[in-house]
Amino acid sequence: MNQNKIIFLYAELTPYLIGCLQSFIEENSNLSIRVYYHNVFNKLDLNITSIEFIDRKIFKNELELYYDVKKNRPKVLLISGRMDKGYLFVAKKFKNTIQRVCLFDTIYRNDILNLIKKLFSKYLYKQYFDVMWGVGKLQEKFALEIGYKSENIRNGFYVADKKFSDNNFTPNFHRKNYNFLFIGRLVKEKNILNFAQAIENLNNKTNSNHKLGVIGDGYLKQSIINFSCTNYLGSKTQDEIISISHNYQAFCLPSIYEPWGVVLHEMASIGMPILSSDQCGSAYDLIEDGKNGFKFNPHSIKSIENSLIKFISLTLHEKIKFSERSKEISKKINHIQWNNNLLGLLK
């Protein structure tokens, strides 16, 4: 009997997805997984027992893709959003025969676009998907808003790799000046220039020497380097990031818009206090304001600066408590939950 019961139609394969798949197969060795993909994250190892990876580009058209999926007799079909018309074509073909799951990170927003998605959810979502598997509170709210019932909504699809929680530590808070860490693409929507400017302003006002470590690459690289407070580190592997993070006291995610932000989960798992934009989806699940971090308005440099001051002004004991609370909160999104969600879809 064909064992390829679980099929993913995915976009970019990432380290955290691979970590979830590995964890699932280790616990369910009797099952196998087939993953169709568009792109692969840099230098990602796809040599995993019981998981077959297929490049989406080998199929000339959507019919070829459909017949290849069909011959593997899937019991559940998990589809990464709605970006690929061929994926949607396959999903529609399996209507009323198997569970079709939308993997999504779209967050609820009180705007006209959200209203349009609600009004046309029958055509945009419901003809293709029976179950919505999102990430956190704002994704759940979106799924409810467009008409899915609670029993057909799952959370916790993005999970930080275990290596982050396995390497947790307490940052060194015994210092006068603090090091803040950013990890991400150096593009406008990540809002890193405003965060750097806030640190620069604070340093000038208080005659301090707080620093911003920047991991990543993008067209704003030169603009970042021009700030005297920044230490540009380039692109790094997960293992390198874990090692580097031991030299920092807090993590920042200042995005103007961020549906989720797995990196926040990674850093919380390590034990970093978090300073995050209130426009980041993961902030609403992984930050308890005033207990393990602070949220700010990303459009206001003053708001960012205030969050920096709040953190720096904490006592040593309070900063240690922030670190411990980050570790605790991070545990509520985990591989056990992920595995159980996937197993539940097979029933």
C-alpha cells in the first residue's frame, strides 16, 4: 500500500519547516511525507529519511502536478497559501475526497482588504480549503472572520527549531551599555533604520554607547552601516546566530508589517527579552508587555526610544525575570503540538 498519505504543496522550504517535518517523522516512522516546493532556503539539507522533496518546476502544467499528487493517494493535502494557481487547481480537484488544509500567516486587520476577503471567502478560500492551519491569535481571528468554525482552525504552524531552546541562556545584564540584536532582511518593511535611529538618539541624549547588531542582507545594508551605533554582521547560519546571540541583551523586531516572525520565537526560546513592533503577529502570542518585553509603534521613533528606555531602566533582577519569562512563553508553541495537529488531520 502506498504510504505517501501526507502531501505538502509548499512555497519556500525553511529550516523551521524542516525541523517540524523531522520531528514528526521521528515520532511517526510508519508514515511518509511528500513535499512539493518552489524554493529552498540557502544551503538547506533535504536528505531526510521518509520525506521526499519534489521541485515544483518539473511539472509543465497544473494537470501534470495534479496527476502526480493523485497517484500518491494522499489522505491529507497541506497547501502553503494561495500564491500558486496550480496548487489551488489541485486542491479544488480533491474537494469532498480528502482533508485540504490551508497553511497561512495572514492576520486579521480591521481594513477594507480584510472585509473583501470576508465577503468573497467562498471563492478565495472555502472552495479550496476545509481546514485553516495558521500560527497565532491574529491568524485564528482572521480564519474566524472569514467564516471558518473553531473546530476547523489550527494554530502553531511555525515552530522555532529545537536547537534554539536546547541552547537557552541568561544574557549578561551586568553592564552599563546594552547590545540589541536584529535578524532579518534589510528592507524598508523591516523598519531597521528607525530602530537604529532611536538607539542613536538615545546615545546622544544620555552620552551612552548602546549598540545594535545586525544580521542579514538587503538593499539597506549601506544605510545601516552608516549609523555609528550599528555592528553589521552579515548573513549567518542558525548555529552562528545562536553563538552570536550570547553577546546581546535583547532582541528587536521593528517591522512595519510582519504577519508572524519566527525569529521572535527563536530568540524567545533562547531566553532573550524582546522589543517588538505592535504590527508583528508573533508579538501577540510571545510577548507579555512588561514581563518579557515591550511593544512599540513602529512608525514612531519616539515610541521605539521609549521601549529602549523601559528595558534599560529595569533592575538586574527584572531583566533576568524577562529572560526566564521569554523561555517559558516560547514553550507554548512546540513540535508536540505541531505533530498532534498533523496527526489529527489524518483521522
